[in-house]
Amino acid sequence: EAGVAQSPRYKIIEKRQSVAFWCNPISGHATLYWYQQILGQGPKLLIQFQNNGVVDDSQLPKDRFSAERLKGVDSTLKIQPAKLEDSAVYLCASSFTRGTGGSETQYFGPGTRLLVL
Amino acid sequence: TQLLEQSPQFLSIQEGENLTVYCNSSSVFSSLQWYRQEPGEGPVLLVTVVTGGEVKKLKRLTFQFGDARKDSSLHITAAQPGDTGLYLCAGADSGGTSYGKLTFGQGTILTVHP
């Protein structure tokens, strides 16, 4: 079974530029998550989709970050304009979502490492 | 806002030693998960504990969930260099639209020297 795919793996941009990340979850997984992991910290949830609907985006800085999952499969996360503090690893994860809540396994992709200069 | 505090933040030990990593919160979680993350990769789930007081063993790793479901520990017996990595605990919400949402601790970086 193929895992969660993310691209690009690395990205270096200058502040105020825009950048987009792509994620393809495990086939059949209804729920998709985007996390931000700053060096030395644990991942922080940015947005959670179930199929093509947003479940939770309470920690997404909506003035500069946007995400979509139009067909309920792959997803893109965009930052426009980028700031220095956006330098981090952006992780995508997916889960099957059986409706049992709380203890479901999330499968993570390898992440995209963003450096904003 | 639910917070999880992990300790210690860094751990450097010799092969064969035992170690314990702690994960504490003032909030109650429906379940708690432990992940291991290697450089350049995403976190990989090690175990999920659901019941207060639950103990799970995975080879040399022992995981415990506190009776009140607010804290957890990971104990590694006879650590090996292959255990090196970032260990993350994550608490799961269970209610309403938040189900599946994980709150991560800041992680413990473990280095096991041969």
C-alpha cells in the first residue's frame, strides 16, 4: 500500500513570495490533515478535511494560508505572502475515519521543508 | 487550549541503558498516542492507549496511560542505537467535530550512543 505522498520535499523562497505544497493521501482515506512543525517543536494542526469539507481550521492563519481539497482526494496548502516565521516542515497526514473518534491512526507523509529567507 | 508537556526535551544515553519519557497535561484525553520521527521523515505511530491505567508493551518499549487519562510515559529497556529519534506524544479529542484532532507535545530527542 502506497503511503502519503508530498511534494516538493524542499523549498527555499524569499519573504513575501508565495509557495504551494501538494499532498496525495492514502487511497480511500477520507480525512486529511495539514500540520506545521517548527524546529524543536511537535506538529501543530493547521487544517483538517473530511472528504472535501473543512472540519477544523481554527489554527490556520487565514490572512496568508489557504488550503483546498476540491475532489476529496489530494490537497494543496498555499502560503501568500510568506514570512520568515513560516520556516518549518509542513506535514500532511491521512486517516480512514471509521467514525469511532479519538484513537484513529494517522499516517504521515515525509513532509515539505520550507525555508523563508 | 489543551497542552501536552514532554520531559526531558533531550536525552543522550549509552547503549544498554534504560530510559523513561514523560508526557503530562492538565486536560483529559480520550486516548493518547506515541509516535517516533526520524530525520527527514514524518512521525510513525508506535502505540495508542485508550483506557486509564492501561499498559502496553512493544518489544523493549512499555507505554502507560495515567489513571486519570492526563499523563503517559514511555519506558525503553536496554536502549539500542536504532532507538535514536524524536519521540512525540499526542492526545486525541473525542467529541463532536474535533474527533481525530491530535495535540502534540514538543517531543523528546533521544540519542543512543554505541
